[in-house]
Amino acid sequence: MKKSLPFLAAALLAACISSKQIVVTDLTPENAFSENCEGPNVDKAGNLYVVNYQKDGTVGKIDPSGKASLFLELPAGSTGNAIRFDSKGDMLLADWTGHNVLKVNMKTKQISTFCHNDKFNQPNDLAISSQDIVFASDPNWSKSTGQLWRITPDGKPTLLDGNMGTTNGIELSPDERTLYVNESVQNQIWAFDVTPGGEVSNKRLFTRFEDFGLDGMKCDSKGNLYVTRYGKGVIAVFSPKGKLLREIPVKGKKVSNLAFGGADGKTVFVTLQDRKCVEQFRNAVPGKGF
């Protein structure tokens, strides 16, 4: 059947819209961070924080104008890997070399140990509920195994799963009923049902990959899961049902984590360990919590 010119024009426009490319730009210069550039997160004032600014064992601050500076240095022996903020505005840091989760008073910059456990491997990434219940991934890279922990607001840890692969990225869905945990070496993402008190059940495979690695993950306001594909240089976006919606290419290959921010929550900040910097792009959907 011969198609009319208006039909073809409409089809072409639809194709252009559906294939619209996201423009990725540099927020910071290359080599502004160490090769452990990780853990981006945004406070309520819109400031972005990223661990290992200029050297390991530090936290950098990037204000809304894009100016980067040293925010603080961690105690000797501590290296941050992930940042989350609790309901009071305090910063929580996964300290993988010190085997801790640290807490930073944002007004005084006083650093304290929120949680330490001799059974921790290397606390890697964190998720936190509206009730300030923390979930922590805890990989053992040398053995390709990992653990999943829950930490209550008073800093008491409970092992939820001690028989996982190399646990890394971790995130709660917007309704806080689903916890996602990925395994970097095994290239799998698991989903758990979660109660308001932080109990998990119904562990199930969400998706898996055949190549490259997995690192940090975040959800948008619709519940879609954004997964950094370490080594591939893309962010894979999945629906809550596990359908791959798209892949967003970034400029570097060793993409380690991401965070939503900006005034409307639609700016995505991405950490790159090969470029040692932060990239950014505008997204159609705001992040969880915006």
C-alpha cells in the first residue's frame, strides 16, 4: 500500500524523537579525582558530593555553579566508596578500607563511626529508606563472594544474605517495597521484597548480562532502574518489570556510579574512573525523591 507524504513525514518525526540522543558533557575536568572516583550524591541544597577528590581518602564538593573543592579528608586508613544522606541531612559513607560506615555532621564536618563490624568485607555501596534504615553491599573481591547487610538508625548491623556473589550496586525502589542488589563479577541483579522495618524476602533474579561489569544503581521517580555498566561505558535503564528500555552512552568506559540532581531532579551526574571526573546529562524523568 502506497503511503502518503504526510504519513511518511509523521513517521519520520516520530523516529527522530524516539532516537533523540542524550548529550553528555563534562561537569569537572579530567583527573580532578583519583581512579576511585565514586559515590556521587546530592544534598538538599543541590550540592554534589563525590568521594576521592584529587586523592583517595577525601570527599569533594561541587556547588550548583559547577565549582569543585575539597570538602573534607577522612581519618587515616579510611577510603569512601558511596555517599547517602539520612533524613537529618547527615552524610553516610561506605568506608571500604576501614570496614566501616561513617557518618559526617554536615554542619561541623565531624566524622564518627556509624557502624563497624569485624564480619564486614569491604562495605561498598549503600541504600537508605525514609526511616533511615541502611542497606549495604559488602563484596569480597578476592573470593568473588558478597554479603548484604541491614543497619538500623542506631547503627546496629544484621546480615540479611551471606551467600551472594560480588555484591556492589544497591538501590531501593521509590515505594521502598523492592531492594535491588547487583553482583559485579556474576553480572546479575537481584530483587528482594522489603518490609517497612527492613526485612527482606522473595529473592529473585531481576536481570543478568553476558559481558562487562556492573557498578552503582539509582532509580528515577517512575521506578525505572539505572545501572552503570562498568567497562562498556553505558547506563542501562530498566523498567520495574526488568525490561531493558534503553542504554545511555557516556564519554568514559569505566562508569562507576550516578546520582540525580539539579533544581528539577533531571540532571544525572556520572562518575568515571578511567577519566577520573564527573560527567552529566539531562534526563526526561527526574530521580527518585524529586
